[in-house]
Amino acid sequence: MRLIFFFFLISYGCAFSQNLHESLNTSKDALAITASAERNDFYSTFTYIKPVKSFSLNPSIGFGVIHSFIQSNLFLRFGTDLIYNPLYKCFGENQLVVLGVGGGYYFSFYNRPSFTSHHELCAGYVFRIGGKTKFFQKTFIGLMSESFSGISREVRLIYPNFHFSIGLSYEI
């Protein structure tokens, strides 16, 4: 484990070196809207993308529908991603391909029939392509904790989870 950590530390500063097109500014903030699916849930989020050097911090807020066999509930979702973007590839005039890897934390909840909350910790990749308006796709896998009030006591479940998102971002 120490060897892997040491290799990551050494490769961090020197493994990815690319010359960017001089007229292309990759440090512009962006707003994004996504359509996503995880398990039986469908949701949409609004995300603010804040690039800092090779990283981007992406806080988001969203809403969705939890669909089960017996009921459908609306829920709110909050979260943030921290993405490391090792690949910035410029082609054409202002076209850019960005591939990033990273992790995120998300919290969602709904109130009916009982208060239920979900905490998700995950890792995955983000792929963006385009100019000022970019199409992107994000896939994350991780662990989800679900808690709700049962008939006699509080119930907590932990299970693997994934989410798949597609959307558009626009530089501001």
C-alpha cells in the first residue's frame, strides 16, 4: 500500500504534461444541468463547475423521483464532486475534450411515508466534450447508506450503488 501511495505522489506532478492551445482558457467556471439515474431513481441536478488548475470542484443541488413498486416519492439531493482532470485535449478552434477522475459525496432525503435519508460516497469518471457549451457524461460507483424509521427502531442499510448522468454545461 505504501508503494502505491508513493508511486501516486511521484507521478502526480510529472505523469501528465500536455501543451494547451494558448487561446483556450480551461479555467472558466460553468453551469451544468444533468439528467441522472441510480437504482430505480431518476433525478435532475444543477451544478456549478469551479476549475482550479487540474481539479474541479462541482457542488450540486437536484430533485428527483424515487420509484418503487408501491409508491413514488419526490426527493431533494445535495452533493459535491472533486474531480482531477488529467486529460485536456484541444482540437479545432475552441473544441476541447476533458477526461477526469475523482470522487463525490451526496445526500438525499424524502419525508413520505417516513423520513428517509441517503448518504453516498463514490468514485468514478467524467467525460466532457465541446466548446463553450459542452456535453458531458459521468459514471460513479460507491457505497450508499440508507436510514429510516422502522416500526420498532431506526433501520440503517449499506449497499453498493452507482449513478449515471448525462448533461450540458455552459461556461460563464
